[in-house]
Amino acid sequence: MLSDVMEDYLKAIYQLQQGTDDRIKTSAIAEELDVTSPTVTSMLEKLEERGLIDRKKYRGVTLTDEGETVALEVVRHHRLLESYLTEHLDYDWSEVHEEADRLEHHISEEFEARVAAALEEPTVD
């Protein structure tokens, strides 16, 4: 089982990788997550040990297939929650991102399936 913070790192790396074939630098991850570079380095070591990233020291990281699978699951949860909060609970779009960030790590697969069904199985944001 991964911690919320580990999932946040994988999601950040995934989002930073979109549209590029380049490795993601520690400094970019630090900026994205608003943490220090040494903090990022420490977490990247843990993610590498778990086989979730491919890390080349001083050259950056990429997600492994397993890391990408985890990141995509977190992103899916986040997007479903944002949609559900706005469409069924009358949240304003300006309110949903932070709420979804808090919830995305804590929903079960059954809850995800029920939210997706309530939203008529969306395939895009």
C-alpha cells in the first residue's frame, strides 16, 4: 500500500510527463508539489525501491508501467470526484480541486464504480 504522499508524487510526475519524452527533473517535481529538492530526492529513492519510477541520478525520472498505472488510478479518482462534486453536490468548480485532492486517495474501487455509474461512465474530463 502506498501513502497519500507517494501517490501525489506519482500523479505529479505523470502530469509533468504529459507532452514530453524527457525525464522529469527533481526541481520540476519540487516546484509542482511546493517542497524542497532534498525532500523530493528522498521520496524518489523510496519510489525507485518500489519499482514505481526509473531514476537516473542527476538526469531525472520517468514512471515505470506500474507507476503509471498507480498515477492513472489517482488521476481517475480525482477527475471523477471533481465531476461528481459539481454535477451532484452543487459545488462550484473553484471549490472542487482541493476537495478532490483530499478525497482521491481514500475511495474504494466500489465507490469509484458507483460514482462513474452516477456520472454515466465518463470517458473524458
